[in-house]
Amino acid sequence: MPKTIEITELILRDAPQSLMATRMAMEDMIPACSDLDQAGYWALECWGGATFDSCIRFLNEDPWERLRTFRKLLPNTRLMMLLRGQNLVGYRHYEDSVVERFVEKTAECGMDVFRVFDALNDIRNVRSSIAAVRKAGKHAQGAICYTVSPLHTPAGFVEVAKKLLDLGCDSICIKDMAALLKPQPAFEIVKGIKETCGQDVPVHVHVHATTGVTMVSLMKAIEAGADCVDTSISSLSLGPGHNPTESLVEMLEGTGFETRVDRRKLLKVKKYFNTIRPRYREFLSNITGVETEIFESQIPGGMLSNMESQLKQQGAANRIEEVLAEVPRVRKDAGYPPLVTPSSQICGTQAVFNVIMGRYKVLTGEFADLMLGYYGETIGPRNPEVAGMAAKQTGKAPITGRPADLLKPEWQDLRTAAMALKGCNGSDEDVLTYAMFPQVATKFFATREEGPRNLGKDPKAPAAAAAPAADSGKGPAKAPITYDVKMNGHTHRVTVSPA
Amino acid sequence: MPKTIEITELILRDAPQSLMATRMAMEDMIPACSDLDQAGYWALECWGGATFDSCIRFLNEDPWERLRTFRKLLPNTRLMMLLRGQNLVGYRHYEDSVVERFVEKTAECGMDVFRVFDALNDIRNVRSSIAAVRKAGKHAQGAICYTVSPLHTPAGFVEVAKKLLDLGCDSICIKDMAALLKPQPAFEIVKGIKETCGQDVPVHVHVHATTGVTMVSLMKAIEAGADCVDTSISSLSLGPGHNPTESLVEMLEGTGFETRVDRRKLLKVKKYFNTIRPRYREFLSNITGVETEIFESQIPGGMLSNMESQLKQQGAANRIEEVLAEVPRVRKDAGYPPLVTPSSQICGTQAVFNVIMGRYKVLTGEFADLMLGYYGETIGPRNPEVAGMAAKQTGKAPITGRPADLLKPEWQDLRTAAMALKGCNGSDEDVLTYAMFPQVATKFFATREEGPRNLGKDPKAPAAAAAPAADSGKGPAKAPITYDVKMNGHTHRVTVSPA
């Protein structure tokens, strides 16, 4: 009897995040939901990560509404979200009661599986959220950020897995956001977890495709005992995205492993997203092939396009190679953090600053905090010279305790501030939205009534198609754009010009 | 001690053939030669396949001159060519003395390794060419066309390998032109060959990337004992092309296998072809992701774009799905040939005819010949009804012997005919060029003096970049094009309009 390998499908969250800067509108996902729900996945990842931010920043979509809609349209499949531990879906640490409220509300809206990670693999930063998930009676999946450094070893990752299980996690995920996980370590880590923590501990493996090696890593992880792997339907796969679901299914034929997904459903979903993808061409990643240089720079897929766009804004698009070379130095100075949100942005932006302004001439506030322990502990020691500059520049002292312990109860203040905003509906969800992104939420509450904005639904698409190809600048359209906006069942044609 | 896995690099032949319709000009390959030569490959595949045809049909390049140039620029690495057995690099069977002369001249021009295959795996069709390679003192590699059908089994492929070794082959290649080779059969076939034919028989594996599973197949083939694998530098890889060389190198880290190529040289070559690729955008394959539907249709990468263009010429581009569904039926009727040049074209074109004109309303001459045994034996019986139609339409009787045995000595006639042509230089090479493609050669001899035509060197490139993207029609430009043509050291600007 072949062992059944389960699949978590990424096409509703991480695939559009990695390939089209998280710009896909809910409207464009809805038509695929029925087939996805019936395809036989272990879970559909559909929320969290950067989607919360993107919903209110770019799409004028209420993220909570998006989640409720998914729950309605996907009644037969587990919904999964990616939660950044004490950061939730924001970019700072939140006080424990906010963490608990966020998880509780998310569970209420229909979330089944919370994949929880901390960018530094600092276990203290995931403790509260995992406890909250357990309290809500949902599946807590502890994720280990995979990275490569002189200090990271398979045995070390197994240690992290043990600690996550001690916190009560229902399963473990090896999360390889930069496609750095090669076949041999994939095999060794999965085997190590199974041998050390028990063969019955469910192990999931999440890899990106950027380096072209991780399909093989999935195979070796499966051979080592992995139970579930993350893939994405082929029409939104590869490059900085993920390995194609259909290929994973075919690959296993005859190997003693098999999946239980319905190939015909996958094909329908593939064809559907083939029609959607070109509409977001302005946001598509420049990278379509493989990039093995990432084994040096370690920049994750989702970060590369952001970094390119930062450089372009500075008129320094041609200095990407220098920045890629600077990132590993910055990372070493910071004690070898894995590079994943937010540490990828923090180290990436500091590397951009170092290249443009001279090394550590200017520290970003976030990088200073990272150097002073305000994001948690790193595996390696931090460069004391740079830490000294951070302390001097910010006037802050370095810390060694759990960062969230420094925070005072903040829920009431957040509620009061949110309630004062025009358009805030007074719900806990709105308070949480405000808590995540105070400035963006303020704008969003004021415009929410206008309804979702679909950046892919551009009536000027044929003209856009004639724009210069792959090597040209990406980014939001400069010219006025006309949208069809549905509001209370009526469709309004709205023309939007950038301010 | 890790076992060293050797690599055959495909970027000079099969990669441009699969990804840009064999249109890359020699001029654009020359700058990469020095790095390729020093990178540490087992071989550089650089000639044969469709390059001979393309050189004289589209590029006004003398293919023999191309080969001599490669030899000069690549003094340290084996040169490999792909030879279609009794078809050589043409599309019909040649009489044995032509086969021998072709191999002899090719060896003289500097070829080291002849990868010889027959589209039907009919061993009688490779006997003469393998004997000729041995006579010339060169490396004869017998290639088995991998395919999937109710009749094909790993044991059957091992049998073919045995027969190839009995002919005196120095090595065996498993040739998977359509990316159908899944990991498990890859493992079983390589293991079978090693166990049955000897562990010291060098086994090479050639796979395309189209289905997204074959990087894993390479890993499993290596685990089973494969000695050398075929890959292509990442900037010309994936889609209907091949797995990226750099990824293969990285993938093996820590597995007990390693390569001996120089990563820095690979990176230089990658960057170079990144600059060349966009210049051929008109010829680039529409397919950039993966296509697992090929497990049904079995159309190899190189064939897909041709078939799309055939349909477009008939104004039936929208019927590609019907054709893809028809190909397996045509193939079954033909006794399950592998689909590779020329059987892929023959079955593919017949499928196009069947869809457009009704099933078997019109048989192409080639398909009739295939049904009557004029290409050799197929693994399965051919549909007698369709074979009857073929006999009736052509007035030919079915045959069971070696097709080339029907041919009379033809060298003198070919020589006489070639010599009569304007521009023929009287060399054996020119006679062979004429023998391969009489009509195209006639035109080529007349225009050869004008020197190579570089279809990627288009001064109107910025305008071309503004053409509609991925889903638009591909093909040669319709408007007049200006070329810089080098002739006897002088550069002439020439404007060419299609007739």
C-alpha cells in the first residue's frame, strides 16, 4: 500500500504573494474555489502573510471579509494561515492580549490551521500565539525557518522542532522561504524530527522554487517520512513561487507514495489561473527562471522583487548585484538570522542603505532594534561594534529577555484610537486591523465603502500588454485606471488617478 | 569519497532548439565558448538535431563551418552531436555509404561523441551509423528513446540497451525528449542497465523539463548509478528546454555525489545568455511553466511550438487542445512509436490533419510510410485498417525488412546533382548538405557568400519588445528587417523583406 502524501495548496496566498506582489483580488480567486475545495487537499493556505497588509493597502478589501468568504466557499477543506508569531500579520511585536484576541477572531471567522513562525526561530516569540491557537481549539502548526549559516545544522533544527512540540504544536513545518533547502538536509531534518520526536509527529514541508533544486528536496523529504508538502497549481508556480502541484502528483507515480488529489480539478484550476495571471503582468516578478545565486545572498523570493523596487525608487536599479553581495555581510553582523519577514526586509533594507550611503553610515530603526535584541535572540552573536552604533543612534539599551515582555497592555488604547476613526465599524476585527497597520487602516476605513479594487481588472490591458517586457520597470500604473466596482450588488465604473 | 557525476551541457544545441526554434546564430554562441570550454563538462552538445537544417534554412550558415569553429573554440572539451541513425540529420533514410561518409566527415571536422538514436528504437536503423562511428575511432553513444505506452517497460528498455552495446556502443543514453521520464522508471531503467549490462557501462540521461518532474528523475537516475546527465545553463532552461545546470550542481551537495564544474564559469555563461535570450523573443516558446498534460499527449518540447505554428498557419490556433487529444490515438494506430523527430512530426502533423480534415481523410506521405514499415518496426502492431488506407493511397506494399536495404547506392547521384548547383564548392560536405535537404541546400549554396544571418540581431528590437506578449503569434517578422552582415571582414547593412 503506497503511503498517502498530503498537499497544502498555496495558490490562494503564498503563490500570488511571491509571484505578483500579493496583488491578486479576492474577486479573481472566487471562481476557483469550488474546484479547489473538491480537489482533495489537506489544506488551502489562503490568509495571513502579506495578504492582510495588501488587502487594506492596495485592494481596498476587508481582510476579515475575505476570510469569511473563503470559509463560505471552501466548506470541505481546512483553511490555513501564516502567522508571524508575536508579530501576527504586522511588523512589530504585539502585547499578549492582542495576540490572543487576533487568534480568537481569526478562528471565529473560520481558520482551521495556524502556521506559526518567528523569523529568528526564537521560541519565546511564538509561545503566546501557539497557546492562543490551542485555546481556540484549532490546529497549531509550529514552523521552523530554514536557513543556511555556519551555525545552522540539521540537529539544531530538530531541537527547534522539539521545543515547538513542547509548546503543544499539532504538527511541525519546515519553512524554506528562500528555496535554500537542498535534498540532503531536507532528508536529514525530516528524518531527525521523526526519529527524535516520534514517527507520528506530522511533518509538513514548505519550499519555494527559486533555486530549481527544491522539487528534489520534496522527494527526499517524503522519502524521509514527511507527511504533507506545500505546492501551487502550475499556472502560478516556479520562479520565486513554488513547485507545481501537478508535477508533485505525477512525480510520485510508482515510488511507494501517492497523493489523493483529483487531477481533473487541478487542471481546471490551472486553466483558470492561466487566464488570470496575465492581467497582473505589471506586478509579476521579473524572475521566471532559476537563481542559484540565492545560495549566496539568501534573499527569499518574496523579498527580491521588493528590493528591486526599493533600488528603482532610489534610481539605483543597476546596483542589485552589490546589494545581493552586501546582504550576507549584514546578516552575519546580525547574528545569522534566517531571512524571512520581517528579518529579510530589515537586513535587505540595511543592505540597500549600506550600498547607497556607505556601510552602516545610517542604520534603519528596525535594524538597530534587531542589533539590540528587540526582535529576539539570534543563533549567533551580533557584531558588538554595529550593536554599539545602534545603541548610540537610538539611545536604547540592548535587551536579552522576551521582547513582548516589555509591552504594556495595549488593547484598550488600540480600541479607543480605532473607534475615533472615520469608517471604523467598532468591531474587534477593525481594532485588530488598526493595530496591525494604524496609518493604512485609517485610510482604508475611510474608503472601505467604495468596495474592493481589482488591480488586475484593467480595461486598458491591451495597451499595457504593449509595454516594454521583462526588463522594464514594474509597479502600479501611473495613468488613471478605470475599475468596475461592485457595491451592494450594483456595479459602478470608477476612474482612479494616483494622487 | 563522493562519486563524480559528469555533465553534458546543452546550451549550444538542444536548449536553443527547444526554446527558440533553433534560431540562435553562431555569432551569439561564440562569446560563451571560452567559459564553456573551461567549465569542466564531460561534453558540449553543439551540433546535429535540427541545427543542420536551421543553419541552411534560416541562418545562411554553413553547418560544417559552424562545427569547425566550435572545434577551434572548444579545444578542451568533447564535442557531442545528436544523430538520427539512418536519417542522419535529415528526414529520410540514407543509403549506408552516405551514412558512412557523413560520419567520417563529421569526425574529420572535430566531432568526438556521436549520440545515435532511432525514433522507433529499431536497432537496425542505428547499426550502420554506429559502425561508422567506430570505424572513425570516435565515441559511439547509443540512445534509447524513452516513451510511455501499454507496451513499454523498464525491462524492454534494458533490452534495447543490451542490443546497442552488442553493436559496440561506448555508452548508453536514456533520451527523454518529452519530459515523460518519471523518477521511479528513471531509477529502474538505469539500475536495470547497470545490473544487466555491467556496472562499468557508462549511462547518460537526457531529459527535458516540460513536466516539472525530471530534475527528480535525474536525482533518482544518479542514485541508481547514472554517470552523466544532460542539463542547460539556467538562462536557457526550463519550459520545453532542460533542467538548469547550476541547480543540478547545487542539488547534489552532501548527497554522496558531486560534479566537477566551475560554478563561476557557469555564472558567467548564465549572465551572458541572459543578455542574448531576449533578442530572440520572437522565436521563444510560449511555454514557460510546466505542462503535465504532456503525460497524456506525449508531444515533446521541440515539437509543441512547431505544432502551434502549423495550426496558426491554418487559422486554427484555437484547436490545439483537440490536436493534443488526437495525438495519442494516432500514435496507438501507428503501433506506439516514441514521439521524437521524425515520428513526432509525422504523428503530430497527421493529428493536425485529422482534426482539421476529419480522421484519416487525408494521410500525409510520411504517415503512410510509417504505417507501411518504411521507417522501421514499431513496438506494437499497427492498425491494419489505417495501414490498408496507406497502401491504397500510396500504391506501396508494406515492408518488414530494414528500410535502408531497399536503397540503392546514391552517393554518385547526389554528388552529380550537388555539383551542378550554383555556389556548390565541390566538397563532400556540400554533397552531404545537399543530400540532407536538396531544395534548401540549393538556395543556401546560392546565398552562402552573403554570410550568416543573425535573426536575433534586430535593430528594431525595441519596437519588437512592444509587441503583444506571451499569448500573441510568434514566428518570423513580417516587416522588412535590416541585418548587419559580415563578409570577408567587412560589415554590410542589408535589408530583407519577406517574398
